[in-house]
Amino acid sequence: MSAQAEVLQQAFTLGFTYTRTTGLVVGRFLTALRDRKIVGIKGSDGKVIVPPMEYDPVTAEALSEFVDLPDTGVVKTWAWVKHPRGKHHLDKPFAWAQIQIDGSDIPMIHMVDAGDESKMSTGMKVKVRWAEETKGFITDIACFEPA
Amino acid sequence: MSDANKEALEPITGIESPVYLDYNFTAGQATARFLTKVKEGKLVGQRCPSCRNVYIPPRGACAACGVATNEEVELPHKATVQSFTIVYIPIPGNPIKPPYVIANLVVDGANISFLHLLSECKNEDVRIGMRVEAKWKDPSEWGFAMENIQYFAPIDEPDVPAEEIGRLKDA
């Protein structure tokens, strides 16, 4: 018969070290972020989508009409994160939010560093806090903050 | 960074987007017991009380019969190659230089295979049914891991017919 063994534990990390090609459209969006600018793209119905999509959501035609946008927007809806986890990009409570960049029609998801949940509200104006060093990645937008 | 430098940068065409999953693995009772024995240089499986199959590494239960397996069986260090693959692609962080052979090995007296390295032979000579034996590291290096066995090496015994590999049971 087997006797009780001591409990064995081991931490390990499983890593999937993906690299991805961006394609021309997303590549242009990321290149603009590196320059601290936001670009969207105009769909067949005239709506401006950001981050830009490669293909029209209605007609599936390839899209190419880029639109320069400001780094300000409006919170459409949000969820407060009381206890950030290790993999979150902010180490203090923050909001995940659907943010509609001014001049665009489709909200994008990003973080809002408002300091406290009481400072959050649907319809509030926010602006981008750019990363200290940009590199062409979505985290070039460090987060949004109340404008 | 000056504007002149920025203009010199190439457009973004690719990104790195790794996913890291952090686990804290807790070995269950059967695995902990097995690894404790491996640390002593022993291969100890468990026999199903119902179908008599011997499992190594043991999982504490027989997947076929759905019953707990408590009876421990110490097994010899000879095994048979049930299947194998030759690895040509380097795996990041793996110090073993390709091409090398990874095999499903059935230890004598067991009815299930485990994966381990094959060495001390030409890769092209490896075959199903080939007889091999564990080459253990120096006992000073033993821990709670199958890496205590450095690899398995061929021995001069007749091949086991494919249909018999892992099928033999003690009465």
C-alpha cells in the first residue's frame, strides 16, 4: 500500500512566444501610435472605426480611407477593477472602458486611470496618457485619464 | 527622440504578442509518491485491482475501470520502445541539441508508456520494439523528477513484437 507522501509543488510558466504580422491597416495604426497619433478608418456607411479594420463590417470590401483622430474621447460604458492582477498594466484600481474616440463612431476598449471609482461616469470625457516611450504597440496608449 | 529620427523609423509590420500562463503545479498523492520514489532511484507504479494493469507514472486511479489504484509495484529499469519521434526543431530553453529521439517507452511489467529520451545509438537505428535501459544520473543529482534518468540506451536483447508491447500482465 502507498504511504502518504509529502506535498510537492512547483511553479512553472508556459509561454507561447507568438510574433504576429500586423498587415498594412493595423500596421499603420500602430505606426501612428508610435508617433503619438491615433488613426481610424472610414467604413462604407461613413462610420469611422478605430482601431481601424481591414475589411468593411457590412460589405466586406477592403478599406483604405484612413482618418486622423484626436487623442480625446468619451466613456460609453465601464467596469471598475478594484483589485488589479499581476498581468494588468496598471498596479492600482482602474476602469476597463468602452471609449469612443472623438470623431469616431465605434468605441474601443482601453483602461481609464481615474484614481477612484467615484470619478468614473458614463459620458465622461477622457484623453490619452501616452507612454513615456512609444514603440508601435497598443500600450503606447498607457491608459486614458479624465479630461 | 527628434522628429528626424522618427522619420527614419520603418513602419510597423509585426509585433511580439507572447502569452505566458503562470502555473503552480501541485502533484497529487499518487504523483508525489511516484516522484518521491524516483528521488530514491526507483520506478514505482500502481496496479489496478480490477484489470491488473500497471500504470507508471501512477495517477491514483485506473482510467479504464474508474477505481482507485493503491497497490504499488516496483518496476525494473528496462523498457521497450512503443513509438518514437526524431526532433529536428530546437525548442527555446531546451539544452539538448537536435536531432534527438523522444520515445514512448513501456517499462517491463507496465501497461502504459511514458516519454523519455533515447541516446547512445544512431537515430536511424531506433525502431518500435527496441529494448532499452535507463541511464541514471549520479545519485547526488537526483531530485523529484524523471530527469534523474539522463536517457534510455539500447541493450542487446531481442526486439519485442509490436503487438506484445505493453500487453503483458502478471497473473
